[in-house]
Amino acid sequence: MSLKLQPVINSKVTDAIMPYLKDPRLVRELAYINGKWVHGQQDIAVINPATNHTIGHCTLLEPPQIEQAIAAADMAFGPWRNLMPDERADILLRWHDLILENKEDLATLMVLEQGKSLADARGEVDYGASFVRWFAEEARRAYGDTIPSHIPNAQLATIREPIGVAALITPWNFPHAMITRKAAAALAIGCTVLIKPASETPFSALALAELAERAGFPAGVYNVITGKGSQISQVLCQSDKVRALSFTGSTRVGKILLAQAASTVKKCSMELGGNAPFIVLPDMDITEAAKAAVAAKFQTSGQDCLAANRIFVPQAKYEAFLQAFADEMAHIKVGNGFDKDVTMGPLIFREAVDKAQELVDDAIIKGARLIAGSQEHTPGTNFFMPVLLADVTAQMKVFREENFCPVAGVLPYNDIASLITQANDTEYGLAAYVYGHDIRTIWQLLRGLEFGMVSVNSVKMTGHGIPFGGVKQSGLGREGSRHGFDEYSQLKYYCLGGLMSEG
């Protein structure tokens, strides 16, 4: 099947997007392969979750087109890896500058297709751009090591080399930053990339492709493939030309991809589910702790792998905390992300609302108290008002599952040892929050909690310089920081013998 080309802007784009943008060329409904805009045989509607209105369409590529995208990335790999690190960095920095220059349009697209507030979307664009700059600069520091030789007349060392074509499968909750965090690392070290965005939020990915083209990435280096996730992932995993696979999403899908990728022994990095505990220590001010817990729980409408799912409070301060949390939660304004002062948008689709209600119903049936969270006056069918549940137990779904919705579950504890056991009672191990001041207790928790990231007295824990990732079934590998190169490179050892002639 030959690639089918369409005009720059597909005529199917509705008036729901164009009036909002300064630069309408950022709206793309076609995939981007080998420097060309490409369409498949079918399209899928993209829905604004706040209004349920169609805002455009995304093309669905067929397997032969995916194969052509892989071939293009493979062909471009050699020339791209052979550029000097400064040359790759210059292109990445131009991309970074273009992202920030078009920040308002990129944020607007995100609100339209994902639903988060405009303030959150602007913050995500800044956050995403920070990874591009970081890895552009880090490209100059992809060092190897020299090894003291045990072999006479030989020099031993390692060098770090790009692994090859990298497939990047990204989620809908952070449609901008999850692309840049992966792609910037892969591109900076010398890989070419195939980006598969979520079908719910393709426009952010395609706008980044438009800006990548303007920045001067050679054809085939940066590709965005849209279509049915299961179909695309199968082609990517079966291809021996794709050497690395990075996925952010659910643990269930991550396991499927790991199994599929095993046939070609790909290097896999997985950022999977989370079930973060938020721990309030006995010496913590309750009002301050409640304010932080609300922020940690309801970020991105609770649709965040870092969201605080289980909140542990000392028994002696339990009821006071519940009241303080309910008071703080009452300040959340739910609505369309473009509306003034809105701090929490809709869930991504109706099924997520049904799942949220299922978690609440299950908890109440099993003995939880509904402290706050009436659903009588929601702004639309995809909205779910924030909920506070007390007396949560380990038998409830809201404790055991990554709930990915604005439902907060609180439970009391009496001693630190049992608290650590309860907090670790999950298959997940991504992030944990600790709020308190006693350094001995904090250290005990830092070492005892089985999570890849622990944040003390701060809701914000991520950034370009930190190694983001989890343990247990929350994933493999790290993103961001100097360790972000590890997922897209491999060490080559060499032994250089015969350096000194005899006599």
C-alpha cells in the first residue's frame, strides 16, 4: 500500500478548534511519516470530553503503513546517529523554542481534546518543553568509562551508543509532556522515533510533529503514527527493526506489550500504574496536610498515576483531618477547562465516570462513610464531582485499585510499623507522599516504603532532572534525568590490544 497524501489541513476539522488558535496549521488530522502527512483508509472522531462535541478526526493507519513508517525510521537512523551531539542538540533546541512560542495554541488543543484546565495545560507545555532542553544539553554528556586493564598492553573502555529505532506509546492524560519526555531522550542520544499517541488525544502529538518539522528534523527521524492501539503495538513489537519500546499506561496493557516484545528481545521501559499513599505524620499541621492532600489527589481530575489514592492519618487527628479535607475540597471548581477559575475538568470519557461511581458504591457497601461528594449537579455527562470517603479498608476497590478518578479514600493508623505494611500492601510502587517533620520517622518511611519515588512535604516531585519511575508492577526503567538515556542506548565495551610493542 502506497502512502496517501492529503492537504496540510484536512477539511474535516470543525469550527470547534480553528477559532481558538493563532496558528491553524498546528491542527493536523493526518499521521506524520518520513516527513509527509499521511492518511489511512478510515478516520475516528476526536471528542471534547467537556462538551461531548466532535472537534475533529484522526486517521487510522493500516499495518502496511506502519511497516513503512518503521522502514523510514530505520533508514534515517544511520545519518541521524552520525551527527555530532551538538548538531542534534541544535535541532532539539529549535524545537524547544518553537514549543514555547506556540504555548497558547498547544495548551488550547490540550484543553479541547483532554479536558484539563487551561492553567494546567499551560503548565504541561512548560513541563514538556523542559525535557527537550534538558536532553539537548545532556547529549553532550553521554559519557562512557575507562576500565583499569587486567590484560597486558591493552586499553579497556565503554562507549554509549544509540540503540536504534524507538517506539514510544503515550497516554491521554498528559498528551504533550509524555511525548517530549520520551522523544527528547531518544532523539538526543541518536535514536529515531515512532510515536503512537492515544486515540483520544492525537492533536497534541500531531502539533508537536508540525513543530518538529519546522525545527528541521530530517525526514524519518520523527514520526507520529495514529490508529488502533492493539494493531499498531502488534506491528511494532513484532518488528526486529524496532529496538526499543517505551510505554506509559496501565499495568494490564504493559504486561501485554512486554509479552509481545519478548519475541524480538526489545529493550522495554514501562511507566505503569500507581496507587500512591499519602501519609500524614502525628507532628504535621492538619490544615496544611489537608491542603496538600487535596492537591495531590485531584491533580488532572485524579487521572494521574501520581495521584494520592490512599490517605493515611493518625487516629488522634483523624476526624479533624476529614473536616479540613472536606473544607479544602469545597474550593475545587469543576467545569469546562476554558471557564474562569475552573480547577478540575471532566474525566476523559463516560466509562471513567461509571468506574468512579462503582468505586464509591463498592466502598459504601463495605462500610466506608461518604463525607462529601454529591453527584447531583455535575456540569456534564463526563464530569464527576470530587468525593471524600472515610474509613476505607484494604477490602475495598478504592484501596486496592488505581482509581484514576477524583475519589479520595482516607483511613486511620496507630503506629508507624503497621502504617508501612498497609502502605506497601499493593502491587504498585510508583510514588508516595509523606508529610511531617520528625526526621527519624521520615527516614524510616523513606527506607521502608516500596515505591520508586517518595516526596516529603511537597506535592510537586517531578521535573526534567529527576529519574521518574516505579518498582514492582509500576514499571521498568526511568525517564528524565541523566538516567533517561539508559532506555534508548546501550553500552559497548571494547578491548584495544597490542598498544605497546615488545622490546
